[in-house]
Amino acid sequence: MSGDIQVITQRVKEQSKFVRTLVSEMGKVIVGQKYMVERLLVGLLSNGHILLEGVPGLAKTTAVRVLSECINTKFQRIQFTPDLLPADLVGTQVYNPKDGQFTVKRGPIFANLILADEINRAPAKVQSALLEAMQERQVTIGENTFKLTEPFLVLATQNPIEQEGTYPLPEAQVDRFMLKLKITYPNKQEEREIMDRVVVGADFHLDSVVTPTDILDAREVVNAVYIDEKIKDYIVNIVFATREPKSFGMPGLDGLIEYGASPRASIYLSQTAKAYAFVQGRGYVTPQDVKTIGMDVLRHRVILSYEAEAEEMTPEDVIQKIFDHVEVP
């Protein structure tokens, strides 16, 4: 088995060379935000959609745009607004009076990287129009169904502090995001560099350093990354602890969790742990990989009770207690 791991690790080192190049190229524009850049790559490599949450001005939109410029692929930015219609997203049928036929006019969803900017500003009908595209990788317009070209990734942003004119995302849609990232402020040194760059009006030219083929080839290697049976059990135990905390010796959490994580959490935690190991240049998953990426996979899947909200607890607080309590292999 150790020989197999060495072979996989060698493949990972060869295939992951573009990761450093891509991070370096994005660093021409993005100052700091290592956490966000790393998680964007994890989502890209594990074929999962990402929800970015943070106050305005933290480079969420810029990071997605820069990522798209560094990958030689089709990018589409969609600004979600209260008057947006599902047809504005997926497309519609247009009647041609000359021949009496309907033709399909494809919407902006037909791209590889989709930036759904301020997704919570659009009503539920528009948000649900994304569901089929996100889950099935296809779009239905009238009687026609169209497959979306791989890689296909939805990167959505939302502002957590404004409530007026916003619509909470349906739980079914939130669950389809593999990762939910909470973007924080830069430190003083990073903010000084950001200020200096903007003041002097620096204009950086970005090169396309990665192709869609590179991404698809890397995904095959990510799937081959070794994950031990004990770590698989560890992942399942963590997810089950969100549903049945009493069974894991945490009766105090029983009344704090209304709904635990869905089976998607186990699947996504395994996939993202592999992708994170790949980004780190390793051909095997460690328990620390699961802990590092686990918060981003679980924070939007654990729904707290009114009692927890009354105690001003957050999903992160509860999940951290689970990580601290569940035995590490």
C-alpha cells in the first residue's frame, strides 16, 4: 500500500505544478486572502460550487474574475437583482414569424465559470432556476435539454449584513454548494499594500496559465488520492455527530441542533479533503485535512435551534465542539 501511495504522490506532484503558477498569477491582483484562493482551487478541483459570504470590499467578485482570467475558459458574471427573471439566467424560446418556428436563445448560464453576484438579491424563483444547472449540469428550456460544458462551476457571493431587498437562499439550494466561505478582513500589512496598489493605479496583465484540460486531468488525479478507511469512518462520525450528538457523548448539543448535515456532507467532505491534499502536493489525506476543510463543508448544513440562537451560538461554534470531541484516527 505504501508503494501505491508513493506512486500517487508522484502523480500529484507532477499534476499539481500548475497550482503554484495559478496562485502566483492570481497574487498579481489579489493581496493576501490565501484562505479564499485556496478554497476556490479546492472547489475547482473537486467539481463543487462555492458560496462566498462577506461584507462589501473584500475582493470576492475580483477573486472570481481573476481566477477566470487565469484559466483559459468562458466566464460569465450575472448580477442578481430583485427584477431578474429565470429566462434572464437560463435563456428562452424566441418565436420567428418568418418560418413560424421557435428557436432557443441561450442565457448566460452557458459558460464554464459563473459568478452569481449578490445571489440573495434575486427572488426564490430565479434562485431555483440555478438548481438544475448546479445539480444535473444541464438546463431545460421548453422541451429541450442542454448539457453544460465541463468544467462548470457556480461561484456565488452574498452580503451578510444587508437584509432589505434580499431573499434568503432556499435550504435545498444552499445544500448544493459544496463549500461556504466566510471571507474576513485583510491584516494591516495587506491593507496597506492594497491601498498603495489602488492609489498608484497599478494595472496588472494576467496570463491564462491553466486550460480546462489541465483542470479535468487534475480532477482524475484528485479522485485517485488515497484516503484511508479510518479517515472515511472519521468523516462519517463527524457528520453523524451533527445528527445524533448524544450518541457521541455530547448530550449538551442535542437541543442546539435542529437539523444535522445531509449525506452530501459526507460525500463533499471526502472529495474536498482529497482536493486539499492535492493542493498541498500530497497523494494521501490526513485527519488534519478533514478538519481544515470541514468547517467550510458543514457550516451551511447544520441548522441550529431557537435555543442555540438564544444563546448566541453559531454553526461554527457547534461544529468546532464536534471536531474537538469526535475521536481522531
